Amino acid sequence: MGSCDLRNTQGLINMGKYIALIDCNNFYASCERVFSPSLKNKPVVVLSNNDGCVIARSAEAKMAGIKMGEPLFKCKDIIKKESVKVFSSNYTLYADMSNRVMSIIKNHFQDVEVYSIDEAFVSIEAVSVENLHEELISLRSKILKWTGIPVSIGVSTTKTLAKLAGRKAKKNLGVHCLCDSKDFTNALREVKVGSVWGVGRRLEKKFFLKGVYDAYQLSVLDHKRARSLGSVNIVRTILELNGVRCLSIDSIPDNKRQITTSRAFGSLVYTLDVLQEAVSAYISRAAEKLRIQGSSCSTITVALSTNRFSQKESYSFFVKTESLISSTDSTSKLVSVGKRILESIFKKGPGYKKAHIFLSGLESSASKQYSLEDDVASIAKDTNLMRVLDRLNVSYGRDTLKYASTGMSRDWLMKRERKSPSYTTNWSEILTIQL
DNA sequence: TCTGGGGTCCTAGGACCC
DNA sequence: TCTGGGGTCCTAGGACCC
């Protein structure tokens, strides 16, 4: 963490170093639009897994009154009335489009932190705000021209302020600099405290009770009072609102400390053998993620849950964790432990909606601790097998080679009834143009 | 009928140690 | 009535993010 002396907003202008947040507009909806130009200016939404909730909306869909996170069945009427185009999520496509956008940004700037699939923070040394503004406007057009994805860019001196600037940029669909102390107070007053990055619903409620309603009021809140309402993070947020950098730009992502694969089934599952297929498949996926970052895990947790929205049955969650004697990244080893755990938590009766796998106790595979009981030769063999498996699946597509235990029927697979083709990652689904 | 998934960090409290 | 003090490590749960 950088220095945390308290600076006032006057000091901002002379800090010399800026942080920009580059954020793709309505990202998933925009991706769908790139490949279906007829959707231009039309309302578009993208759904979560299992076609459950709306997780991305084009501007027109927002205008039509569809809310973020709303279950599909609750906005069926609007969708019909406004002829909203609905897509299942197509993560392969979005990840690929994201990579394209991010690589343009990385070519342009040195210090880039890819913060999420649709956002990046960059740290910039600029001569003047005016020059920077120009530069970012041209970057924005380049991204739009090269990928078809519109972005908005917020600039300020800390991440938290860049986020606020990004909100403004979204409204006028371009670049917004929040670097001048004159605009500062007004800009902060316009933002509800709950919209500040780092203030969620719980904290917002607490702040309301204390008469803190907007970002400006938060920025002048006494640190001790703030600390009594939240954790040390909220004090950092206040400092950041005052232009004091507490959060740095991390251009090299850390390895994950925990790996999760949890997914709802397409329909309720009642039998152990179908659950075993699903759990094996989820573990395979989690183990792949583990190997991608070169880690092994020493703890595996398996959980089953019923439908939490069901009126008829009460919600149940069964969970069990097992520690391994020495850590592993082998799919087969993890699957066999996972299946054993599943058998021990499975109860006949309820319909299961979801299975969850958590891998934790992660350490680098290269420097892992062996146990006296380890059969080193068979571990080496397994490692080679995993290498071949991963390589084939990278070259020829996921699940080209998979464990039989993950099932052939895959009755539990999630619903994705309105998925667009994987235009950019699958030869057989490439875009075709008819003349 | 239908309600996402994958992460992080922080804190309090218990277990344990000398 | 009286019940050491100081420390570490681990875990569960809460809050937040996209």
C-alpha cells in the first residue's frame, strides 16, 4: 500500500499521476450485438446460467424498464411488448472479446490491471489533463473500431475516484476526467453513498441512519465514526475519495487462493448416480482451473443444495470437507475423494438443484510438500497424464478428452436455450455472410 | 414452471503455545 | 474475593465486488 497521509482535494491537481478506468458498456449485450448488427438500437438482454436472471442489458432494454438481476419470468411481459432480444450467456464469446479489448489497452499502456471481464484500471503519467483526454478519446474510438465494443473511460487520481468518473463517462458515453478540484465537490454530491465503490447495501443502510447520504458526505466523515460502522476498508474508501491512493494498480494478477465450481442443474436431480456425474464434471473443471495457475490443493469441499426458492420444500444445504495428506492437482485423485464425500452427504428424498465444489489449501505444484506415503512414481505419471489431457482440451476444445465418470448423458446440464454461436472460437460456428 | 457464479478481504472468537 | 499475559494460527461468517 502507498503512503496514506491525509491529503486534501487541493493536492489532487499536482499529483501528476492519473488512474483511468476503462469499462465496456453493457458488455455481454454489446458482444451479442457485434455479431448481429440488426440488433443495433434494439433492446437486448443476456441471461445468467440456466437462463435464470437478466445480467446484461442494452441501453434500450434499460429504458424499457428491465432491471439488473431480475428473473426472466418476471419480465416476460416487457420482453414481449418491447420485442426484446434475449440471449443465454455465451462466456466463450465474451471471454474472447474481452481478451481482444484488453490486448488493445495493454498495447497502449504499460500498467494495466484487468479488474474483471469488462473493466481495466490503468495508471498513466500524463503531461496534462487535456492531452490525456485527447489520448483517451482516440483509444476509445480505436477499441470501438477494432472490436465493435463501446467503452467509457473515467479518469482521476485514485481507483475509487476513477470509478466515480466512470459513472459520469457512462452517462455521456465517452471520457470523463475528474481531476479538477472545482468540479470535485459537486461531482461527489451527485452520487448516492451506496453507489460509491466499496459501499454495499448493508453499509449504505448504516450510513443513511447516520445522515450520510452522498459521496461528498462520506468523504468528509470522521474516520473513527466510519470505522465504527465498517471495517478498515471503509476508511480506505474515504481516503481514496480525498485523493489519497490506498489501492494500487496490480498488473500481475495473483494466483487464486480458492477455486470454486458451483452450478445449478437444468432440472432437479434425485439420484446419487446422476449427482456423481455432475460432481465429477464440476471437479474436473475445478482441477483444470487449479492446473492453469500451477497450483495443487490440500482440501476439497463438496456441497449439495436444494432449491432455495421452493415453496413446498424447505431449503437444505449439505456440506463436507476433507483434507488430503499431501496436496494434488490430479483430476482422478480429486474425483475419487469427491465422490466419497458425496456419498457421505447424500440423502435420498429431496430434489437437488445445485452442487458446489471448493478447492482450498492451495500451494504451488512446483514447490509442493510430499508426504512419506506418497508414491512419487505414480504421481509423476499422473502429472504427465494431466498435461496431455489439458493440452488436448486446449487444442481441440473443452471435454474433447474427459473422464467417463463425468457421464455421457449429462442430464443435469444447465439450460441454455438461446445461446448465440461461438463465432470467434469455434470453426464450425464461424460467422457466415450471405451475399 | 422459471430465481447466476466466482471471487476477495476483514473480523471475531476459539484453540493452542510458552 | 481470588482466576496471568501475550502471542499465533485457523476458521466461520459477514460484507463487498463483477
